[in-house]
Amino acid sequence: MQGGATGWSNWGVAGALVAGLLVSLPISEASAQQRQAAFLGEMGATSAPIGWRQFCRDFPADCQARPAQIELVRSDRANWAALTRINAHVNTAIEPVTDMDQYGVEEHWTYPISGRGDCEDYVLLKKQMLIRAGFPASALLITVVRDRKGDGHAILTVRTDRGDYVLDNETDEIRLWSQTGYRFVKRQSETDPDRWVTIGPASAPAAVASQ
């Protein structure tokens, strides 16, 4: 996890958007086989994490709003720069701390308004900031994985027209899902943020890129 914390009042979306040089795209021309391997697919309904249910009681509006249409993020330089900037900004701004140390419970999902939080709190803030920056909610999916040690971990999957990429508080590098070394377990459905599905490799979806 990344260290360092700043005050919540310093987190305007404008401060997290693109500034300076734009970075190159992560994927150039790819073969059909490579493109197919770049996407995860929904494999069936599953239970939502306990922390998500608690979060929905505290922030019901953030769990009930269904996207009007299913969209992907277009992999252009401006979008990639914005994703990189917001991911790094939140990683730097939040001080890592366990829920037990901060709230006295094993699991508590919330926005890190204290300037401190664990992996789920990083994810919730990144998703909120990206939506406010104009990214489609259907392409920003909270995801549960097992890390290299087998421990549970939360990340944000970003559905782009070139594959599913991961925003992670463990690194500022945005990687394709298959390059993380994680075992993917479940995530929000792209059609309904309150519905959770098991996930696995799938073919590239036929959807219109957006943002």
C-alpha cells in the first residue's frame, strides 16, 4: 500500500484530472486472441461482500443507481492519463490502515473521509472520482480478488475497449487483469452495482466505447 495522507478538502476532482504530458496507450494493435484474453466475463450470480451490504446501508444512493446503458472506456490518451492520475493521487492521499485499527471491526467499507483507509476504501473513492470526472459507471466495477498470498483484496476493474484493467492501491501502475498475479473471485455486475457475479476469462464484448 502507498503511504502519506492529505486533507479531504484537497481532493477536488479537478486536481486529479489530466495535467501535463499524456502517456502512451498500454496496448497498441493486438491480435484477436490477445484481445479475447484481455477481458473478464461474468460467470453467474453470487453473494455480495458483507462490507458492501454495510456500505449500501450507509450510502444507499451509491448502490441503487443502475446505468442507463452499458459502456466501455475508450482507450485514448486523455482517458488513460486521467485514470493514471486519479489512481496515483488516491494512492498517495490515503494512509493505509486496517478496519480494526480505525473502526474496531474486521470489515467496514466507507469513503476514506478521515484520510485513512484500507483497500476497499481506496476503491470506493477512485470509483466516485472517476464517475464525477465523466467515466461511465458501468465500466467501473469493484472487484474482489485473492492476492499472491491468498488473502482477500479489493481492486477497481476498469472496462475499456481494449480489455479489463486494474486500479490497485498496491501500485500506481495500471495493469491488465491477467498481469496482476491475482486470482479473480467476483465483482459488481456492469448492469447493476448492487448485483455481484463470479468472473473469469471471456471473449471481448460487443459494446460501444464511451468517455
